Amino acid sequence: HGGRPFIQFNDGEYFLVSAQDSNQYYSIQLSKSFNEIPGRQLFELSFNYRSIHNVSFEFSHNELNGPVVSLPRGSNWQYHKAIFSMPKPLRLLYLYAATTNGNFDIDNIRLRQVNN
């Protein structure tokens, strides 16, 4: 797949599969721009992942970096969520997940506002 993550269809489901990048990491990088989602709100970012290796995950928004989180390995789909506040309107969300050991899968990426 030329060093780029790709969408795979398996058992009636589509999901995103990592690929080895130029730094020899298996990674997925995504960015999403928005037409100014109002600030001063709580958001929940969630997704399912599957990896037989630990995966490092981080996200940033509006040039503010979130923490780097080590997602535990497992052969089945697992769920991860992060709740964060937005002091300013949300214009850009950037996600990065990587491991040095092999491919992993991500599915059901979701961003939603959490009631305060």
C-alpha cells in the first residue's frame, strides 16, 4: 500500500490499517479541520483499536498538544476515549498513533460534545 494507511474490508466491516512510514514506525496520522466549533466546551474523542503491540496515541487541537497515551495491546478490538476541554473554538484536530512493532487497526473514530 505504498507506506500509507489504508481502509480494509474484512468480515463485513471497514477499518483503517496502519502502514510503515519513512521513520520505520507503523502509524496512522489524521487531521480534520472544522468551521469553528464554539469553545469553552468539553469534548470526547473515542475510537476502537486492535493491536498485538502497545500503541502510542496522541492528539492535538488548535496547536495545543494532548498527552501521549500508551494503549495496551490485545488481539481483540478495544475502546479508548479522551475527554478534553476547548478554551477556544475548535478549528483543527490532529490524531497520531504509532508503534515500532507492526500493523494495528483503528475504527469508529468519534468526536462529540460532552454535556458540562
